[in-house]
Amino acid sequence: MSERRTSKRWKTSDYSREKKKYSGKFFSIHNGTDNEFVGYLIDISSEGMMILSKRVFPEGEALRLRINLPQEIKGSDELMVEARSAWCERDTNPEYHRIGFSFTFTFPHHNDVIELLFKEEEKAEQKTEQQAPTATE
């Protein structure tokens, strides 16, 4: 599959082939209509996102999705998007699928919220790295 992204992407989780599992932050995603759990955010950009889910999403399926944020940003602890599934493939764990979604509609401040969220995450990571003891301590 060729890369079609044109905007910056922020990863929330990474897959370790050695450990055969994902690590990182797991933002839960729910159906914005009936609140049904859909999956976990793997990465996001201003144009779309990839999620990990037990559910199969046929290409072209349209949904309203709610991404739960780890903290309140711009007065909200969630991000609502309307999206269409662009692709769906089985994950290395056969219970799950990785699904790519293209955003068809984003709500006000969408890009600002994503950017602020990841700036906060980067600050927290830098602070943790600065506090970590070194081998000489």
C-alpha cells in the first residue's frame, strides 16, 4: 500500500515485533451515535487516523466517532469526527484489525486540539527523560 498522507501524523502507540504487542497511550474510540466501543487510536493527523479494533470495517463505511482525550483541551475531553473507512487489514494479532479512516468532517478547533494534545505529550515525555537517572548516577 502506498503512502497517501500529506499532513503530519502523531503516533499514540507503537508495535513491538519482539514483544508482539502495542505500547504507548491508548485513547479509546466510541461510536458517536450509540456510544459503542469501537477501538483504540494508533495514529492521527488532520486528515485521518488509524485505529486498532476487533471489528471489521468495510471500505467506505461512514461513521461519527468520539475520541476520548487523556485531558481536557480547549474545554473538552473528547474529539468528535465524521470519518469514512479507507482500508482495513488484519493485525499481527489475529483478534484485531488495523483500520484507516479519512475524516469527512471535523468539528471546530479539531486541528488545534490535535496539535495541543501532542505538544502536551511531547512536553511530558521530555520532562520524564530529563528526570530519568543516567548510568553515571
